[in-house]
Amino acid sequence: MKAAVVLLSGGLDSMVCAAIARERGYSVVALTVDYNQRHRVELDAARSIAALLADRHIVLPLDLRAFGGSALTSDVAVPKDGAGEGIPVTYVPARNTIFLSLALGLAEANRARDIFIGVNALDYSGYPDCRPEFIREFERVANLATKAGVEGEGFTIHAPLQHLSKAEIAREAARLGLDAALSHSCYDPLPDGRHCGRCDACRLRAKGFVEAGLADPTAYAPLGPKMGEREEPRSGEGSPSPRASPPGGGRGRRYAVKECFLTLQGEGVQSGSRAVFLRFAGCNLWSGREADRAGAQCSFCDTDFVGTDGEGGGKFSGAEALAEHVEALWGQGREERLVVITGGEPMLQLDAALVDALHVRGFRIAMESNGTLPAAEGLDWICISPKAGTDVVQRWGNELKLVWPQEGIDPTSLEEWVFDHFLVQPMDCADREAAVEAAVRLAMERPKWRLSLQAHKVVGLA
């Protein structure tokens, strides 16, 4: 299978673009550029999308705030009163030129000759680097300025959405079976990740769903897009509505599961309990590739969360399908049903629809997260395992599990968080003996902490 590099921002256009690349038979290498943009929630959206559509995902840091020159990379306000004349302040200087150059380098290094980018017709007037002539000329430069190009192995820049309207892109997402709620378009999102509903990106997104005659799954701010400022749905068609569930929720979404099997819970307060263990694919702190470990925010992870090829893993179309899979693994009897959901980072995918579907089947739901995303509502057990250098927003729950030792974490500061149990677990590393000694010492010196061991590894369970 030929590989293609797909520029994946986390927006709807790039999501559809990646799905089209897969439909055309390419193995998708997704490239997301973390340019320190104002709307950083799109990076989490990109990770969720990549877990479903990409064979490999690279998140490349490149801080364009050092350049500035845009409302997306400076403190300039994002306009909320509709598109004005000329090039808008949300234009990031030479962004697509920079991003395509990075994609070109990645493609050449990996012997890929196809690059996909989700530019489209609605951006022509505002953004000069979204025009057909720009794409055409960049392809010419790509074949002039690379070893592969001059040796006759030419590159092709694919812009499959180039001549589509936002409504046509929304219809493409529906045709491809995509959950549009996974994507994020807003230039100025709320702290909880909801779309502001008033910036140009929100207005175009909402208008596209209306004109396509499709329900809009987007989570908007309470005031939402001003309905009087866009076309109303035609008779019989649904109008966009706010959503209270986390971004990416919804009963029509697809879930990417690395593995799912019946076992005994191996660690923490509920260690030894019979449980269905469900590991979601994807993480927001590490790509899962060894080549990326050194630069990852979490560099000591001992789990494989890449892909959907593990025991009982796969891609599930909707909460009901995944909940039925979990129930089938449990078998007969509804007594003491427990499902333990982890990752990667489970909150990239776990949503209210799945919580409801599992509760209907009598399951208590335990979830372990790194805490950088808010926990879904309705969970029965929340375990947070903080990682040094990350911004933990979920600071309350049932169980705080500190993998120890970790340089950059002060256990005393964690004691201010609101948890029922504080556990310290030796890091599974090359110097295991030293890690155990450090964890024991912490528990002895600070009685609030209890020593927790990975019992499943001791007895040989998965």
C-alpha cells in the first residue's frame, strides 16, 4: 500500500481529506503542526481523528508565536462580527507554505510521493495560500527542489476539497461515515473546548451543516452562532444545536479500541476485581512510536496503544456496538459488572453516549486518565495518573495514582487535590529495584500515600 502524508489540523476539512486519502487506498501518515496556536484544542481533535484514520501520526512542535502577525499566534482579538474585506487577521503568514514544506520533507524521507491538504474554495478570497494556483505552483517547486523530484520520482499535491463548498464537505463527511463531532474548527474556543459560535470558522461550519441539510453535532457556546446571521434550515431539516457532552461525543461516532478483554484488574484500589479491560487507541502525550519517545510529554509509558490490532480490539460504529462487545466479553450474569477504560488517553474518545450504553447494561465504569482532559460525566470511578510537565485539569476523583519516581513532580503539591485514595506505584523501568525503593520511601515518609504494585505482572495476567 502506498503511503501519503496528510496535513491534519483537527478541523473538519482535514478530517475529510484524511478519509478520502484512505478511501483512495493510501496508508495515511498524518502530520499535525503544533504552532502554539490560540485554538490548541484542535490538537486533541487531530489526535482523536488520527486514532481512527491514520497509520502513523506525528505532532510536530513549531512555535509560530515567535513570528506573530496573526490573531491565531498573538494577542490580537479574533473577529466575531462576520468576515470583512481583504485578508482577515486570522491569516497566519505563509502557514500553508510552511506546512506543505514540512509535509514535503516528511514525504521524501519516507519515500511517499503523495501529499494531501484540505484547502477549499471558501478560503480563496481570504487566504492566498488556499488558492488553486498556489497548490499548483507548490507542486512545481516540490519537484524542482527535492532529490526525488529531480530524479524523476515526482510529488503530487492532492487538494480533494479544493472546489467544494462547506455544505459539500459536510455531505462528504456523512458519506464517508465520519463523526464530524470529532473535529474542531473554532478560532477562539471556550476554556472547556466548545466552539465560540461567532468567529468566521464557526459561522462557515454551522452554515455548511444547515445548507447540507444535516444535523450539526458541534458543541457551541450557550449563545451559539447567531441564527439570524445565517440561513435557517429549509422545512423539515434539523438546525444545529448546542451539545453538553465532551467534544467528539455523539451516538453516531466511531471508537478506535486497541484491545478489550476479560481479566482481573491488575493495579490500584480495585486490584483483583473481575473486569472487562478496554484500552482506547491514541494518546495526547505521546504518539506511541519509539522514535518519538524522547521528545514526548510522557516518555516512560509501558503500554502499546497504537492501532486497533490487539485482543478484542477494532473500530466500533457507535456506543451501542462497543457496549455490546463489552457485554459479550463479560458473559452471563449482571452481578458486579465492571469495565475498566484506559488508553493511551481514554478521554480523547470516552463520551456520554458510551457511558449511558454501558450503564444500561449494568456496568460500573472505572476510567484511568492522565488528567489533561476533563473526565466524562457519570463515571463511577475516576483514577488520575499525572505526568510531569503536563497541565492536569481533572484534580478530583476516587484514586490518584502517582508513578514514581518522576522528575518534575512534587508529591506534596498533589496532596491538595481532592481524591479518596493516594497511591504511589513504582515505575516499570530498567532500574526497577531503585524505583521500588523510591516508592516505598515515599509511602513511609508521607503516610497519605499507599504503595500500589502491578499485581497482574506478578501473576502473569495481561
